[in-house]
Amino acid sequence: MPFLLELAWRDLRASGRSLWVFCVCLLLGVSLIAATGGLYRQVGASLQAESRSLFGGDLEVESRASLPPGVLDWMNARAGCRC
């Protein structure tokens, strides 16, 4: 085991610049993953908050017979509603 530690220490001293490049790449990768996760949560929350208006549509009612006045009143009361 001491031999492996000594070998690792020698390699680390000899390739110090490569170690810094590796650390910078590792830091950049972790930062990008964290930023992507945060962006994903933010977009998901905004889509969930606006899902009703994004996926909502118009309603069209067709009937061969005339609708009862109570049903028409109910529909007219909710015509502009964002319920």
C-alpha cells in the first residue's frame, strides 16, 4: 500500500497541470448538471401553474333540441370564467 501511495504522489507531482484541467472539467460538469436540474424544475413549475390556460380549449355545444333555460343560464354564467 505505501508503494501505491508513493507512486500516486509522484504521478500527481509530475502531472499537476493535468490535474487542474481535470478538476476544472469536473467542476464544470457538476455545475452544468446542477443548473440543468434547476432549469428543469423551474420550467416544470411554470408549466404546471399555467397548464389550465395552455391546454384549455373552447367548448362547443351542439344539440338538435333546444336546451332548457336552466342549462343555458348555467352556460352563460360560466362563459368567460377561468374556473
